Amino acid sequence: MHNTLFLILRRMRAPLIFLILSYAIALLGMTLIPGMDAEGRPAPPMDFFHAFYVVSYTATTIGFGEVPGAFSEAQRAWTIVVIYLTVISWLYSIGSILGMLQDPSLLRVARFNRFAAKVKHLRQPFHLIAGCGETGALLMHALDSRDQQAVVLDIDPERVSALELGQYHLDIPALTADASLPENLLSAGLGHPQCAGVIALTNDDRANLSVAVTVKLLRPELPVLCRADSLGTAANMASFGTDEVVIAFEVFGEHLAMAVNSPGHHLLYEWLTGVPGEALVEPLEPPRGKWVVCGYGRFGKAITHHLTRVGIELVVVEADPGKTGCEDCVVGSGAEAHTLLEAGIEHAVGIVAGTDDDINNLSIAMTARQLNAGLFTVLRQNRHANAPLFQQFQASVTMQPSSIVAHEFLSLLTTPLLSRFLNLVRAHDDAWIDVQISRIAAVLENTVPEVWDVEFTPGQTEAVWEAIRDGTPVSLQALMRNPVDRAESLGCVPLLLKRGEKVTLMPEPETLLEAGDHLLFCGEHGARNQQALGLYNFNVLSYLLTGMDAPGGRIWRWFERVAGKEEKLPRQAGSASG
């Protein structure tokens, strides 16, 4: 605020001085020039008050007719001077004000002050997001749909303007600024007590690295999630203690290899990380055999590495082998038929169109499909705006980096236990995975399940916490009953139980819960809200445990415990005397 006031005073210094001098000269003349009384005889000059009164309505062009008395000829001549002098000074001042309101520096400072004020007054946990491109926009829409607050920094003013025009339920503070500068991160709430974490999503690896380093030095307790484009940058980020680093190409390559080697693991991942409510995807089973990879950039190298690891034979097509370091490849873009024929497309079972140009990728895939109609097609989509073209082509798999990163971060933010669960299930074989998929499918209605976690703490699950504290056994099965009819089960499946450092996959329904337990569930839409009734409401929890309602308030529950103890004591005394 002080910066804004300083800029205004500096820009208005000359106009204000000119305006003050104009008024001073006008007042001086009015107080020195003799006047004239009603009979036309000379009269003393105006006093300061009447002079200021006359100059005020004259300078502002109001033209008010009431005056202290009739003017003399000298006063009328001086009034003409006053009119032109003060009107010109006002025009100059107003023009300066209008020009100042369009000054980029002042507008930037004003926006910064409004942004800082919004961040300062936030009273709910928020995530600081550096970068609001396609990935950031997808993530913010997902967080907004879950009523989770965010604060945004981006160096591109057009992206910030698009964000301000976006339709969000929450008011998202956003500022055009370089997120790699520590002062901007601090202004965006890095030191705010409600800051829950920082997410670096810029398209510049150095900027993301700078964000990670800044957070770990200034607020080491905060979680940091970073996007990276190269393995070297990811390793550097990890060395500074970055909590999670996501490389979209590596993630996709790993999942594609997983689909080849273990379709069940891949299907479980797709179900649990998809958008709740959407139709369940069918199992993806990429064929084994010869594949053609067009483009040996960062994406092509990741695909080549992961597919080779699971035993897939690859032929790489690259337009500039010297630049990308491709030693044994077919030279060409892949959009030409002769290049694909040279790569052996007729005998291939799959093709990856992975260049950094969307139109080129579509051209490669169309040419390849004409030469071999039965190809398994993997398309790289670089821009979200080209989604209609890729949907029309209907490739076997479409890879969109922004969507992959957004989904990875969303699962880490909303359900931290999910990534741990997915890592643990990789150690199990396909038969075990198929059983778990069947259990999950049994409670779904052909739609992607909702995934949520529950932690038994006083603030989050008060009813269960108090029941466990009082010694009432609470089983996992009780939380899977319908609060309307406890004979029915909710459409949900427990995926993981974390108790201290011990983790149990797919816990049994008979498991007794303890204070501090952390559970991960998945289930049909609405099961989470129904389950929450028993977590927070003492009456509902009592019904789920015993089939009867318990006293509703704290006082009544206290009376019940006291009465229970008093009834128990006479019985014990009577039995002892007997």
C-alpha cells in the first residue's frame, strides 16, 4: 500500500504543485484587489474565506451566482485571469490522473497489493501453485471442485487473465510474477500458516528447481510437488528433499510397459486414478511383437526404455539422429510411407507417434494405419486444444502430458495413501490383482470409483475417536454398513490400513480399529458421504455398532456412563456379600 501511495504522489507531484500555485495566485489577487459596496464606493478587499469561496466555484466551472458583493472592474478582470488559470491547471491535473491510472507500473503495484491482501486474509488451508498452464488449469479445476483453496503464480499475464475469467467456485488469488524468485513465493503465502504445500508446474525445469530449493530452505516442513522434464532435473530436485517429482513421459512409459507386462495392474491403476463418475475403462492389452517408435526425443527415449525393459522389439524412426543421439534408427519423420515401410510397419503390431508436433503425430498415425490397419496406436498429444482431432482419430492410447501430471498430483494431494497402495500392489502377481479387481467391480455400477482416506483423529472422526477412547470396540465392518439399514453394506472396499509404520493391504472387515489408524477406501459415488455419517455422528455410530440409538449429546452420554458405573457397583457388592 505504501508503494502505491508513493507512486501516486510521485506521478502527481507536478500537477499538484501547479494546481496549488494556481489557487495561491488566485487567492492572493482576490485578497489584494479592492472591492465595491452597494452604492458603488470603494470597499476593502475580500477576506481569505470569501476569496476561497469565490475561487472554488469559479475554478471548478460551477458558476454559482451568489457572491459576497458586487465586483469592481479590477476584480472582474482578475476573475477572468482566475478562470483561465485554474481551469487550465485542473485540465492538466485530470489528464495526469487519467494517464497515471493507465501506468503499467502503478497497475502492477495495485494488483500486487490486492493479491497480497487476499492471501493474507485466507483462513483455510491452501496450496501454492507455480504455473497455471494446461496442467495447472486442470489441477485447479479439480481442486476447486473439492473446495480446496489455491494461490497461483505465473509469469505469463495472459494465463493469469484467463484464470481470472475462469469459472471457479472459490476466489483464487493469482499474480503475474516469476515464481523462481523467493520474494514472490513469500508474497504468495509461502510463510502463511495456512499454506499446506507448494506445487511447481511451470514449463521451465530451472524455475521448478528454484521453487523446490526455496521451499525446502524457507519452509522445510511443507510438502513440495514438482514437475520435471528430464531425469537429471528430477534427480537434482530429489537431492534437495522434494517430496514428489513427476516426469510425464516416464510415468506414461512405465504405465504402457505395465499394460504390456501386467494388464491387471494397469487396469487397477486406471480405475483408482480416473475421474469419479466416468465410465470404467476396458483392460488395455498392448500386443507383444515388433513396435515402431517415431520420434526419439524425451518422450521417445522414455517409451523405448520402458518397452525394451519388458522385452518389446523396437524400431526407432528419427528425423534428426545427430541431435537426439539415436545411433541405430531409420532416418525420417515417419509421416512418409516409404520411411515406415523401411522400418517394417507391415509386420509391426504397434506404433508410437511421439514427436512434439500434434499434426505430425496425427499424420504419422494415419499413414501407418493405411499401411497396417491392425496396428495398436499410441499418440502423443501436446496441446489440449487439439483434443477434438485426437478424439476423432480414436487411437488405442492418447498420451497428454498435462493430464498425466495433473492426475498424479491430484491423487497425491487428495488421497496421499493411494500412491503408497499402488506401489505396494506391484509386488503381487496377476492372480492376486484379478481378485482385488473383482472385489472392487462388485460394488461399482460401471463407473470409476471414488477414492478417499479416513484418519481416526479427534478433529476428523470425532464419533469413532471417542468410542475407541472409551473402550468400545469398533470394527472395520461397522464403517462399511449402511447408516439407513445396517443389514445392508455400503458400496465400498477398504484398500489399505496404515497403523503407525505398519501397512496392511486389503484389511479384513473384522479388523478392530485403533486411534490414529489411517484407512484408504474406494467405492461407488455417494458411499463416502454415507460413511461419514457414522464417523461424525454418535447416534449413527451407535446404530451401526449395536442396532440401537445412543444418547445424542455429550452430557447425555456422560450421564449414561455414570449411570452404568453406578449400576455395576451394587451388583459387584451384592455378589461379594452373597
